[in-house]
Amino acid sequence: MHFNLGGFSLILFSLLPGFITAQQLTGLQFSNFNGVHAIYSNPAGIADARFRKHSNILTTAVMFANDYARLELPFTFKQWVFGAVPEDYKNNDGKIDWQSSWIKENLNGKPKNLYIGVENRGPAYMNRLGKNGAFAFASRTRGSFQLNGVSEPLIKFGKSLIDNQNQFDQITDSRFTMNFNTYQEFSFTLARVLLNRKSQYVKFGGTGKYLMGLGSGYIQNNGFDMKRTGSSSYLVNQSDLSVGYTQSALFDRFNRGIYQWSVPSISDIVGGGIGWDAGVIYEYRPDRADFLTSSNRYLWKLSISLLDMGSITYGKNGKTFKIENQTPVIVNIDSGFAQAFAQGIDSGLNYVRTYAKDKMNYQEGSGEITASIPSTLNVQFDWNVVKWLYVGVNWSQAVVSRRDIAMRRPSSLVVIPRIENKWFECSMPLCLYNDYKNIGMGWFTRIGPVFFGTDNLLKSIKSNSYSGLDFYLGISTGIGSRKARKSN
């Protein structure tokens, strides 16, 4: 097989099947019939839910985005998924003969970023409280791996280690951050209608969360100056590197919490914290628009919410340390470094820690790690054009910085035309995503209790060039509908 899976140029795509994580589920979140799912974009949304009771059985979402490399395949996504790849691209065993030439680098001199996320929404239940309120219980597991601001010279250095090419010469600008986080949450939501007067309709909601940390790790590189002096020796003129990680098998915990859809046991939980969401929704419901609007009764609505505020503290099993030097130091970095990280982040970080203690200026930390969850400002506007036709806009802005020790969801701006009724719905999100760097077109379909969609259909399905991938699907069911009335 000519495709060098150990090569750095392929790491971004070999990571994808191993991680699987979170996106915004834009089509689902805009639906007036999303029931308990409304709490994930604005907890006020369930105050006058279209169902008296609603439950989520299982929903999963995946997102992968990067601006460093793209995978250009000589066959289609459909052929790949359904096993119809032409024989010209298979080896003697009948498997795809992956070629490194299919990976194309985006070398434009700018720092590179990578985001991989997964979100599994477990059992959740919502119940109306009369005409003007509702409550909900929910659970979900989330995880993400992020690299932010990695310079092209540093990428070249990584390739020289992993591919044994020895093409690296010098790094002078290398600031970057790496974050890995995975956790389970249980939440309780209360929402209530605050104003229902003539055409003015206002509702408010809040969610409290108990957070159970399954694992966390970070690298904060504040810059170092390094030059190669031999095949594996380097002159480090200056360094400032902070590292922290939970003393646990991060990926094992990730797999147990995500793939097995399981609630972590007491032995799995290595951190804890509290989080919250809060939001308000204003709806404009003029009588003169009754002949235009659907049974939802609003002509337009504006939703503003703060989501995923809070953090998880790991104080028992954490390891933190700092490497810093202001005078030149000669270090030897061989293939063992790359091999350690190839075995997993835990293994790689342990290798760095052991090496730094022996060879560098090393400072042991307290071991306590506090990792923020993906705090976000979310603003939605929805216009009921006529009856079953809507056009919405969703602005999602990350509150946490790329430099923070935090899970961070990339910012996005989405326009969402959709057709919607109780039993059927479809929408086509037009997305400016990955911190407004990429453009995509998505699709969402709901048929009764079953739904599926993507925020990035063009890149995920229609094109043979992939720099990102996302999709989601699930089953949720409502019990008893409520007709929207002016008195509601």
C-alpha cells in the first residue's frame, strides 16, 4: 500500500474515523417541531413547545474541519460509501490503494487550524407545564480535539520527524494551542412565557448542568526559536511551553463514553463542574398577519442565548508542567517522539514530559486543570414568509479564545430557508463556517420522528475534494401536539 498512514500529511484524515464529534445541527435546531432539542440552541424554546411531551431517543453528530489539507479522491463519495470504487484504485486484497498524492496541502503562509468534534445526545424528556411553561431533563456526551494557529514551518518540522525526511531547517514563529476534551453532562431546563399581550410574545428559559469530565489535555506553546544542527539534533534558542493532561487513557474514556453510548461510571469520572445556558425569545404576532403565518402564529422571532457557560476542573489525576529556557540548549529529537504521539496523545505527552525532565529546563505544575466547555453566543432570526415557508439566520460566535484551555466550537453564520409542518420538514442551510473561513451548503430532512442532515453537503457529498465533513441523524418523538393560539 503506497499510502503512508504514518506520514504527517495524512494525520488529519486518519484522525477522522478515530474521533467522531460536535457540530451545530442547524436544520434541526431551527425547527418549530424539534421539541426537547430546542434547549440546545435556546432553553426558552420549550416554553410553548408544539408537543405536550417530547423525548429524544438518540441523536449523534459529527464534525471535521481543517484549513491545512484536503483529500482529493479520483472517485466519488457515493462510490466510497457503497463499496463501488473502481478496481483501478484497489490493491490485490480488494481494498482501496490509498495514495499520498491524493492529499493536497494549502500552503499560503497562514497558521493552520483543525477541529474534530462529536456530540451524542442521549435520553432526554420535555413536558409542558400548562399553557405558559415547560421543563426538560437531558443527557449528552461531547468531545473535541483542536489545533489552533499551527505555523507552516512547525508543520514542516512535524513532517520531517514522522516521515524521516530531514527537510526541516528552522522555526522562529511557532505559537499554537492544542486542546482535547471529553465529558458527559446531565441537565435540567425550566422555561416560561413572560409576556403575551396583543402582538408581543416573550419567553425565557434557563438550563443548569452537572458536568462529568472524562479526560482533558492541552499544549500551550507561547513560541520557541529552534534550528536544526544535525540529523536529529536541534539548537533551541528560546522556548515557552505549557502542558497539562489528565492521568488517564484519554481515548479509552472517549471511546467508552461516545461509541458505547454509556453513562460513565464513578471510576471513569476524573473531573467535575457546573455549567449553564440562558436565553430569551421575542415573537412578533400581529393579527393582520394571521392569513400569512402558519399555526406557529409569529410573523418573525428573535432569539438570543448564551450557551455552555462553565468549566470542568480536574484536580486528582492531572499532570501539568512547563518547559522554558532563555539561553540556547541542544536537544536531540528522533523518531521516538513521532512514534510516541502515533500511539496516542497520552503516550506522546508522557514522552514529552519524560524527555523535558531529563534534557530541558522543566517545572512541575500543581496538576490541577480547569477546562472550559464551548461557551457560545447564539443569535437566531426567523421569518415566516408565508404559511409553511420560513427563512432563518443563525449567528453562532465562540466566546472562548483559541488560546484558552477550553473546548471551542468554531464560529459560523448560516442562512436557512425551509419548508416545515408537523410531519415533514426540509431545509437547506447556507453556511459560512469554521470561524467564517469556509462556505458550504447543507441539507436537513425530518419525516415524523426521524431526521438526518448535514451543515456541509457540498463538501461532504457532492465533491471529490474534502477539507471537512459533518453529518447528524436521530430519532425523537412527541406525545400530543398543542395548537398555537393567541392565548398561548
